Amino acid sequence: MLTGSILIRLTPDSKGAKLVDTIFHRTKYVKQEVTFKKSSLGKRAIVVGAGLAGLSAARALSDHFDEVLILDRDELPDEITPRPGVPQGKHPHGLLGSAVKALENLFPGFGKELMRAGAEPIDPGFDMLAEVPGQDIWPRNKFNWLTYSMSRPLIERTLRRQVECMGNIKVRGESRVLKIVSDSNLQAATGIQCQLVDGSLEIIKSDLTVDASGNGSLTLDFLKSIGRRPPEETRIRLTIRYASAFFERFPIWNDYKIVFTLPGAPENRRSGIILPTENNSHHVLLAGRVREIPPTGVDEFLSYARELPTLTIYTAIKNAKRLTDITPFSFPESRWRHFAQLSDFPRGLLPIGDAICRFNPVYAQGMSVASHQANMLFHLLQTSDRDPLATVAKTFLTKAEALIADPWAMSAIPDFIYPETIGQRPPDLEDRLNFQRALGRLAARDTEIHKLLVEIRHLLKPLSLLDSPSIVRRVKEEISRASQGQNRSKESSAPSRI
């Protein structure tokens, strides 16, 4: 799923501010009484960052500390509106099915809260049109689970409301964390130093600090300050640019709710997406790789859409009313920090979310993996005994490493199809790409394979299921037929209805 980010600093007199206000509305919430277990691990935990990773992690910690303090550099608005510290705030976001499941475990009824705030329920087997050059359209099958489509600020504000209902969690904005600190005689994190809005500095002690700040520099700087080596990193350098805007809700072919138009890679490098959002609006994004740069001019935006592999998106938006400016973004690289390989990771510190791994946003994996990690932390703390703070970092980071492996593989392989992508390509890359293409063609003809493939992409089932002998055999047969020319026309054409 296409998502993304851009640094926005929206002031009352900013161009387009009134337009944004027409999209991001105020939502009333009912305060609920939430019970939690008596603290057992310490007096205070600090979470740096009030995004999805930080808010979810705070809930996981709330059963085990007298106080959980969430600090964020932004002023945290009551309105559902983008904020400066969330670079991706004005671009499309999505929650994979696994993210909904994880958040429902942490916040029972969370899906209903999203819908109450205006999110659109999505059946991934029925409501999504995926247009992939070289394969027919996937069948429409109703699944027994839902995900939701909405703006990033709506997700975040709904989650923050849930957290604020918990008596021992405090959310404090306009507090910029400058560094993680340690007592002079310890090799452990013992708190943070932050800068308040008036410029003054404050030291806040904690038994555990969770770095959900996004870029992970706080954790790296702390490791350096206490003489620990940094983790090894896996990087995939690529150039992705996109631009997006909100439109009034418009009809889509065959009553689909979501459209993905993917490129015929590597020759074609343009793609696009339509997502429904709150306030009866659509969010439209156009993306390009390498030298393809989606424009921000209105006429040029439409022309770019017209040159996608199909005309579905162009046809839908050509007469639609645009509600906001067209906003650009660029993404330079995916990055995975292997903290689990550090045998001496310090006590009292835990990175989470993008601080560990930043995924290519076009696959919508970042928020979903972060919510998984928070849910994993929740269960880990529930089952730990003796001195959990001595072991939680090592155990959590090891489990997080395993959790990241599948989504990383699912995004890395398609990214390497472009020769300009820089990174360590697997030696069997072409075989993997052929497997992926053949599997997509099979999913268009086989309901069960379609269902399995969607569940794997939503991180509800492991990628290893595709290694089953029956699936491997069918994929090999499909590859053989394609190599003999029986599917040559499908390999070079757009979806069959175009």
C-alpha cells in the first residue's frame, strides 16, 4: 500500500490551512474508565515520541509502571490535523490487517473508535482493485476481517485519545528530548534531558526509556556516549518521489473503494493510489522512481495520472474537486538497524518502530510493524518474571529482528527490480521476481491463493507458507508456461479490462 511522508509546518496563515481544516475535523470522544495492574517494574517509564509506535508502547508499559510519560517536541493539537513532527502527516497511510489486530489487543474496540471518528472500513478481498501489468485483476472475495482507511492524523489522534483515558499515562507536548542520560557510575539509561518551549532544560529520571522518536538518533548517540559500538545496518538506497492531495469523494469503477495502479517494472516507474478518508473525501497519490518526479501543478498532476499504466485513476479524478494543495515528498532509503546483535545493549533503554527499521513507505509496513512490536512488548512484560528490566531489551530486540524479516523481504525484493537501487541483491533475485510474478497470475485465477497472498501481505500469516510444496509446484508450472510463450501477451499488457 502506498504511504509516505513530508515535513509540514502548518501555521494559521499558511497557504491551504483553511482547506486542510475542511478535511481534518474535530471528533468528540467519551472518556472511559480503564483498569490496570499494580506496578511491578518501576516508578516511571518515558516514551519519546507521540506517534503510533510511542502511543502503542505506552499502553504496553502502563500495566507495569506507576507513571508512563510520553514526550513529544510538537504541540499536540486537539484537532485532527497534521503536525510538524510527523513528516508523513499529509500523505496516505494505511493499517494492515495485522496492525488492526494488534491495536485491538492493546485497545479493545479500537476499530469501532476509528469508524466513529470517520475512518472507512475496508474488506481487503473485496474493496481493493490492484492493477498490475502482466496479470488479470484479482477476484473479489469477502473476507471475515477488516482494515480501515483514513488520514494519518485521524489514526494518531484516535490512538492518543485512547491513551489519554488511562489514568497513569501522561502525554506532554512541546518537550524536545535532546538526549538519553546515564548516571556517571552506570552503563544504563536512567532518564532523559529535554528542552521546554521556553528554552529551559529539564532532566527527567526513568526506570525505562523507549525511543519511539523515529530516526533512532537518541539511541545511537547514547550508545556512543557510554562507549558501546553501534549496530550493523542493512540499507537499500532508492529514489522514490510522490505527490498527493485530497479530493471530494468521487465514484470509482465497479464501486471499488481503493485503487492501486502499479508500474510495469522496471521499464515503467509510475504508480498511483486512491484511498477513501474521513469527511467524505479521497486521498490521491502519484509516485515515481528514479527520474520520474510527480508534479505539484494541477494540470501536470492530471497529465502524470493519464500516463499511468491504466486510466483508472485519471478517469476518477479528472473532474473531481480538489480540496488541498498537492504536496511532494521524497524517500531516500530503507534502513534496518540490527540492535539484536549487540550482546551488551544497555539496561533501561528500548528502541521501537522506525528507530529500529524504516521501511519503504509505499508498502505501508511501518505502522503495522510498530503496532506489532508494541503488542509483542505487552505480552513480553506480562509473562516476564524475576528482573524483567535486565532482560527485556535483549528479548524484545531479538523478537523484533525476527518480526521484521518477512516485511523487509516483501519490500526489498520488488525494490531491487530497478537497476538503480543500491544494496546487496540476493544472488537468486531473478528467480524470486519470476516466482512473485507467477504467484500474482495464479492469485488472479485461484481464490485460495488470492486469499493466502493477501493475508501474507497484511502480515497475518508468515511468508514461509509460500514455500509449501503444492504452491511451489504450481508456481513452477506457471513459470514454465510463461517461458513457452503461452502467457506472453499477459506479460506485456495492462490488466485485461483496460
